[in-house]
Amino acid sequence: MPFSVTLSFEDLDSGAPVSTTSLVFGVSATSTDGFDSAEDVLAPPGAPLSSNAVFLSGLASPLDRFSTDYRADAAIGQQLMWRIVINAADQRVGRLSWGGGFPPDLSQLTIIESDNTGTPLGGANELSLFAAGSLQTGTGPETRYYLIKATRSAGTPTPTATPTPTPTATPCPTLGMDIDIDSDGDGFSDALEEAYAGDRLNPAIYPDFADINNDSTTNILDALILSRMVELGTITFDCQHDVNQDGTLDQSDAQDLFEWSIGLRDLLPTT
């Protein structure tokens, strides 16, 4: 569950920001729970007593002051904690803010004021970091502590896709057995004319019969493509592909289409 959170701490003097410090924490796939020089950043030395100093408290001294602290990935249900330390100057307040918008595989990401042992203070409000927000620290001179808790969940389940209903196929015209006979010599087999009830040129009924590659022309190229589609099994049954209209898709459809394209059959229209 790699994630990164940036907190912004503003040192306020009479309500106006004097300085801003960024604190970054999170989980990285390449981090450990120790100090990782390539990712973790130590905070600078303590600021003068006339200003607020803020840092993430990490490992034992001297590695106990971070401005950036990444941890190793957590197991599902495991809770990670970071502690923010704010050394507040006399009569100075600070504002800690965050932008929100973090990974869905976190079931908890909160901040709460605590004592120096990490025990939440009685009556303290635990604020969520999932939405943008801020909190204002009290006046000094004193040290204040805030505990950040992140718990990994199983993640957001992938929504189950709703199956798309399979449309009911319109029955294909039945050509029967006389696919080679063209009694009137118009280029259409008698069976085809009978199946389409004389409306074979009606584009609404007979728009692209056997035009396998949909280029508005039915020719030998369609026969070759159809044969390859059957060979690879990448073909879906429909009336356009079922050239001899026998209810199946196989090489006989490609063969009939090929023979028509070289003038051996009158199965298909020639105009």
C-alpha cells in the first residue's frame, strides 16, 4: 500500500505565517522501518526558542528528528504510527494542515494529540486525514505531541462487472439446398431470393451479406479472411458470416464464398 502524506506546519506570529515546514511520511516499497538514506530526510537542528520547531520523531538519538520518514509496507490489519513533536515558543501558535485524498487500502489515517509516550490525551479529538483539514497548536513554551495512525485494510474490492445481456439474435434466412440454382440468371440463387422474399436489395434487410471485412465489397478477399477466421477460431456467428445459411460457421462457408467469387456459384448477388 505505498502512499505518501505531506503535512504543512506554519509557524504563526500574531496570526500571520512566519515560516512553513513540510513533514512527509508514508510507506514505500523500498523502505525499511529504520533510517533509509535514499528516502528518509533528517530534520535540521532545533530552531531558536523564539520560533516553533516541528519534526517527526523516529528512532533513538541521533536519528530521532525527521522531516521525511517512510516505513516498510504493512500487512493487512497492521497499524503504523508516526509521532510529530512541536516545540512551541512562548506565545506562538502553529497550524498543521493536510490536503487529503489518500489510498483506498487504508482503513484508518488519523491524527490526535498525545503525551510524550504516545498515549492520546483525554478529550482530544481524533481527526481524519482522508479529507483536507487543519489543526491549531497551542501557545508555548511547551512541547506538544501528535500521534498519526495508519491501518491497512484489504483494499477496495474490485466491483463485479454486470454482465452485458446477450442480444437475442434475429434468425437467419433459410436458403435450403438449392444454393447453386439461379433460374432467372440475375446473379441471385433461387434459395436466396426465396429467403429474402424479393427484398435482397433492401439495405435494411440485406446490407452486407458475406462482406466479411466490411469494406462494402464482397469478393475473394472476404473468402480468404473468412477462412482464416474459421481457422483461428476468431469468428462469431451471425448471418453475415454464415454464407450458406446452414446455421454453422466452418470452412464450407469460406469455400462457398470463394467459389462464388470466381464465378462457380450464384449464391451471392453480383450487383
